[in-house]
Amino acid sequence: MVTMTVEETWAAPQADGPLEATVTIPGSKSLSNRYLILAALGSRPVRLTGLLRSRDTDLMIGALAALGVDCRVDPNKATNVTVIPPAGGRFRGGARVDCGLAGTVMRFVPGLAMLADGPTRFDGDEQAYRRPMRPLLEGLAQLGARIEYLGQEGFLPFVLTPPDRLVGREVTIDSSASSQFISGLLLLAARAEGTMTIVHSGQHLPSLPHIAMTVEDLRQAGVRVQANPDRCRWSVEGRGTAGTGLPDQVQVEPDLSNAAPFLGAALIGGGQVSVPNWPDHTTQPGGLLPGYLETMGAQVDMVPDGQGSPTCRVTGGEAIHGLGDFDLSPAGEIVPSIAAILVFADGPSRLHGIGHLRGHETNRLKALATEISRIGGQARELDDGLAIQPVPVQRMHGAVMETYADHRMATFAAMIGLRIPGIRVRNIGTTAKTMPDFPGMWKRMLAGEDQGRAAANRAKGAVL
């Protein structure tokens, strides 16, 4: 790992006064990568509009290309991508798939490799070698795959050799470490011959909303799914080579989890931040964010814009309230943003149901406790979560904050910097995983720029 000097860090800007900004959020990473997979599993071209273009989605596009999928990017608008599945639905074997540090690539694409005409090698960043893979690969082995580990068993890198046929059957795995294992099998099940039933055998299943997202996306693609999350069972009627049937054009929702740092900034810095195009109905866990912010003392308004989805407007209150004992299991991916807000709360918080965050890009629970302590705050890991004790702002201080190659730890540090002077962030560039220009967006928010209008003006200027 390269050690950076303080001079190579990013100075997190403070909020000089109450915020007044509108921030347009790029497309959802979770939906973008699910739609890319679903389109590749179909039998005709699908045009995806509003697709997130970031490291994670570019890794997914690269993985699909390695397997013989033609992903054509609109030269006039990079967020519009047409996905053309391989003829006959058979993917190209002999490929090497670079997963980077993208969980959706390393846990969704092996399912596609089950339909290839030869073995596929999977590799990724050094940090990815610590992210668990065993439950998914055990499930694929139950379906006939052969797995050859090239390093530590149960982790990247590995080679997957597919079976001759993908026949539906019951698959039982322990998905306690990540809901993505279930989602990866559900997506593959659409191409099975017959019905496939996926059973979770563990005591705890994190991020159920992400599984619900996968189920709804499959249904949108014409696949019949019987979901019984209370019994941890899902049955999919495979469509064989017909695969999925997404509409010819699919619009991707904005990434509501990426809205969390910006909307949370209204509580930390004061004032008001708005995010347009907030969906009326969503399967994204980030859709729970407005309710959480209200519980912490914010005023949240859904303002109609007269054209489509409303604008979510968050106004900071006089104080930030602690959450006490609070279950965050439905929305683990926004925990770093929630934690940044709670550093400035007027009461303690004990966040539960998020033990699985130890298996994300980094051990987020340990990282959050370490970085909060680094600035003079008080936080400690729990068996299944994080405890944060309030500390007066004047007793906290600036520091160089680590990001651990984790995009959400980087945005967490930026949020801390709104109130505490002297915060510098190491490797702010890791935010490109889901937001290609986070530093620019953050700066424009603090400047009070209407980013939606600015983007439209830039596009208009480009056309002219």
C-alpha cells in the first residue's frame, strides 16, 4: 500500500454559514449494476438511461465485455448504455474478470460465468481478497460449478468452471455476511431450466431491502419470483435461454444512499439541502433516510416539482438528537453518514443490526470507531453495531482521517469536516467508486450552487 503524505490529502472544507443548496445525485449503483446483469441475461438489446458511471459500474461493464456482452455507450451521453447479450445466451469462457473492490461485481458476475462456454478467472484489488465469497461459491458448487481457489479458500482470486447445464434445484447457503450472496443466486436463477429455490440457513440476514430490490427488478424483467423472507426462502421460475425480459428502455433512479452525505450536511452545517428526483416508491435502502433524519431532528419536506418525482428538502434543526438503541439493519450502507451526524448529537446512540459491515470494503465498524476516536470523539464497536457517545465540539480537533480505500469512509470524513476545522482526508479519490466528482459536488454544495441547473446549463452549452 502506498503511504501518502499530509500534502497529498484533501482539505475538507468547513461550512461557513447555513447551507442553501440543491444537489443532483447520479444514478443508483445498486440498481445500475443489477440492470446491467439483468440486461445481459436477456435475449434482446436493452437501453439503460441515467446509468451511474463510476468505478463500480465501469468494472461491471468491463466484466460483461470480458464475457462477450456488447455494452455500447452513447457518445453524446455516457450515462446512456445499450446492453446487447451474446447470441444464444452463452457467455464467453476463458476470460479474466477484474472485480476491483466492487461487491456487486464479485458476487453477481460469477453467476453469469455459470452460463459460459469455459472457465472464468476472477480477481480484484488487494483489499478485495478480504471480502468473503465462500457462501456464494458454495451455492454455485451445489449447482454444478467447480471452484479452484488461487489464494485463500473462500476468497478471491479463483477460477470457476461452469456445469454443462444449469438445472433448477434447491440451494442452501448461509448469507449472514452479505445479502449479495442471495441476490447473486436470484439473478442467475432467471436462466435456470426449471424452478430454483434459494434458502438462507443462518440466524441473521442483513440488508433485506437489497434482496427485495433484486426480487422487484426480476419481476420487472418478467421473471416469476415467490419471496418468503420470513422463512428465508425465495423461489424463481427459470426461463432457460429466454432469460430476463426487461423493457427496451429502463431509467435508473438516483442513488439515495449517495444522497445521505449531502442531506446529512444540512443537520451538521445547518440550513437546507435539497435533492431532486426523489422517487415516490423505491426499493433502495436509502429511501429510509428521510425518516431517519427526521428522528434526528431535521425537518423533511417532499416538494412537488410539477414534472415528476418530488424534491427531498432537508432543513437542519436547532439540535441533532441521538438515536438511543436503534436498529439500522435495513439500511447498513448509510451507516457511515448516520454516524457522522451522530458525532454531533445531544445524546448517545447504539446502532444495532449492522455487524455485517465488518465485511464491506473495509471493517466499517472498526474504521468508524477508530476515526471518531482520532478526532477526539467517543465510539466503540458492539457485537452487532456501533456505540457513539456525544462529546462537545470544542473538545474535538482536526486530524488526517483515513479512508481505508472505502468510498463511504471518505464521505464520512468530509461530513465531519463541516464542523471541525483542520480535517484532511487521505485518498478522497476513492469516492469515484460511486461518485466520479464527489469533491466538486461537495464544494458546489457549500457554495450554494443549484447543481441541477448548473448541469443543465453545461449540457446546453455543450449542445450549442
